[in-house]
Amino acid sequence: MSDVYDVARKGIYLSRREIEEQRGERLRRIVRYVYENSPLYRRKFRDAGVDVERVRGVEDLSKLPITTKQELRESYPLKAACVPRERIVRIQMSGGTTGQPVIIPYTRHDVEQWKEMMLRAFYLAGITSEDVIQITPAFGLWNGGFGFHFAADAINAFVIPIGPGNTRNQVRFMKDFGTTVLAGTASYPLRIAEVAEEMGIDVAELSVEKLILGAEPWSDEMRRQIEKTFSARAYDIPGLTEMGGVGTVGFECPERNGLHIWEDNYVVEIIDPETGEVLEDGEEGEVVYTALNREGMPLIRYRSGEISRIESREKCECGIEHLTIRRIRGRTDDMVIYKGAKFYPSDVESILAEHGVRHYKIVLSNGLLEVLFEGDEGLVPKISKDLAEFVGIRPRVRAVRAGEIERFEGKARRLFRV
């Protein structure tokens, strides 16, 4: 196991000089690689008049065209792949798509790269072969469970690959097998805690020490609520299938002041979602990723739909010199504009979680905005005041009975447009 973590540790603690050298070299190589091997990028670069030999570094990225999810849909099944079918060892499908699926092919190198990035996350979270790791994301075309499994298997940990659903069994296994690490979507732990309470079990008394959560935006306030409920430490794990899967692009260090992006493997830009203009550090916009170290279908300047900003390019107190971005606030398609105010569901969640609310939904119907939550009616005026003051909205706020709001065992749906 030490040899596995030696590789992960080396990548985590690269010096700024080493990061710059690897990033520049890999960027030059990957731009030529996709031009020579991907029909999609050969056409895109030619149409944009790109001379790949003139792309020398990150400063030249803006010369390259943006890649969109629609282009990936139109490339189904493997029209954007850079390798022949016989080199593909697996495929995954991007979550949240409708209609034509977005298929991401993996070579053996890509699977190993995914595992290495996940091992960086495990190392930073202090996960070892002594841990019992319960993996609740799905094992299927959506990539959720596999990344966790690859890393857990590599360190010879005790793995419970249970997948999603059957929450009573989740609780039972946590208790009977002494689960120490719970991996899942960000909203699932509180559902687990709710079912455990119905079973007469306090999850704070279980063996869980760490929760590795992602797949959806979640607020710092919700994190505090989860940590208090489980008496454990929760980490945010980013990642999207188009970049290789959960955990590939970065992770939180123990300081938890944002997400460190693994710059030796990915370049991040923040753009204005409307104009495509690259924004300055500290300005919020859409995250654009360029994959530097993948083979099957590396994507160049891919619009993720995620909303964040670059927080710091300085060396972190933890010793990591990879840049830090803010935790994902939301997605471009989740943004709500209500009477001139722009907000994301996570902004509302921050307020509700401060008042102890766990279950809620936001309904936008015929120009009217309503926030429903399970809790005491007496919270309504307080929540209304805070939403007006801190989010800038004045929706109808309504308390409903416990159990009235739908529960989810995967990604929670918070926003309903009807």
C-alpha cells in the first residue's frame, strides 16, 4: 500500500515549477494528439484556423474553440474517440443527460489515471487499508461507484460495494460491518440518518469517521449538519464523467478552503457563461476543463456547466501548490432568475441548513417562487427574512409535515420548474 500512496503523494505535492513543466509539456502533446486522432477536434481546429504547433502553453488555450456537451451527444457512439475500438476497455455515460447519451471511452491508461486521482483523494482524507469503505453510488454506466472501488481495492481496504438504495440495508451494514468511510452523493447521508433513527439507531454512535461526498452542489452549512449528525468529517469530492469520473479533477485538503485542482492532469479556466470570455481570478463563472493526461477521448476546453471561481494560486497551508477553486456553487442550468435576483438552490440550502432544515424543495411555477421545508411553522418568518437579506429573494415560504417532501437515494432534486 505504501508504494501506491507514494505515487499519489508525489503528484499531490509537486512543486510549482514541476507543475508548470508537466502542464506545459502535456498541453502541447494533448493538443497535437487530439488533432491527429479525433475527427471531432480535427474538424473543430481546422474550422477555427488553429495551428496546433503554435499552442505552446496555457496562455494559448484561448485560441482553441470551446467543446460542448451537445457536440459529444452528436458524436455518439464513438465518433470523438482518439483510439480504435480494440483499445477501449470500458465506457461510462455522463450523468444527467437526456436524449442521446454522452459516452466516454476509457483505455487501460485512463482507468489507471482515474485510480491514481482517486488515490490522491484517499490519501488526503487519511483513508488506509484498515478502513471499511461503504460505497453507495451506483455501479453502472454512471461512473459513481467505480472510482471509489478502484482506489479502495488498490489499498486493500475492506470494501462494501453496496450501491444506492435499500437504505435500511445501508444502515444495517454500517452497523454490522463497522463502516468507517461512507462514500455517496452529498444529500444521501441525512436520508441514511433519518432511516437509522426510524430503526432506533443513532448514526453518531456508529463507526463512521469520514464521509466522501459529491455528485451535487452542497453548502458548507449542510456539511456542518452532516458532520454533527454523524460525528464524523465530511469531504467534498468533485469530478465529472467527461473528465474521467468522480475524483479525477481534484479534492479538498484537510484545510478544506476549496478544491485543489490537479493541474498536472487538468487545466481549469473560468469563463463568462454568456460571452465565453475568460474571467479574472476571483470572478465567478462557468468552469471549463482541459484534460491533459487521458487517451480514449481527452476533451479540450470542455464547458462543464459548473459554477465556481479561482480562489488562490498560492501555496496552501497544507503544502499543496496546485491552484484552489471554490467548491461548486451550482450548475448553469440550475440558476434561477426571480424578479431580477440570480441564485442557485445551494444558496437557499445555506439559509435553511442554518435553521436546522434537512429536507426542502424550491418550486418555480408561472413566475411564482415557493420554498417548502419540513419543520416548524415558527421558522417561516426567520427563513423569509434571511432569504431576503442574504439571497435577495422574497419567495413564499411554507412549512410542511415531516415526510411530505420526496426523499432521494441518489442525487437529490431540489428545484422544480412547473
